[in-house]
Amino acid sequence: MTNRNKVFGLLGLAMKAGKVQSGEFSTEKSVKSGKARLVIVSDESSENTKKMFRNMCTYYEVPYFEFGGKEELGRAVGKRMRASLAVLDQGFSEAIEKQLSMNGGSEYEGE
């Protein structure tokens, strides 16, 4: 199983546990309320969306990654296309962050 598939699998488990918020509005709300432990924005998102979340995550000190396509992220959490996801659980976020860091090419800001 590749790191990519592990990330999507972990996102699916986190979603089943009720620890994922998806969509721009919900992700933004999670970050600003201090609940988000990790933010993933699709590679296919607009530069404006990426910049907004990158700046927000830097300010609120939340790890930020650009990863996967919109359809892939949506499928991982059992939804339609998703441009952004926030993981709310520390354990899931650490496991996903570890896989994303091994994946290479991911962008990380925070801490």
C-alpha cells in the first residue's frame, strides 16, 4: 500500500469517527475556532484558495498540506469533490502528517 493510499485510508477512518470537516467554509471555521489539527487543500484548488488557507494556517499554527485531487479527497471522506479538509483529532492528524511527510513534495507550514 502506497503512502498516498494510506493517507486516503486514514482520512476515511477519521471521517467515520466524525473527526473531519470538509469544504471551504467548514475547514475555515475549524481553523479559526482552534479545532483543526491539520488542514489538507487539494492540489487542484485555485491559487487564491491555497493562499488563503496557507496564510490562515500559518497564523493559527495549524499544519498545512497541499495533497491529492478534489475527487480523490472527496472520495476518501465519502463525499463529492472537496477542495479542503480539516482533521480535528490529534492522533489522526499526526498519523496523516507522518504519511504526507514521507510522500515528499508536500508543503508544510506551522509549528
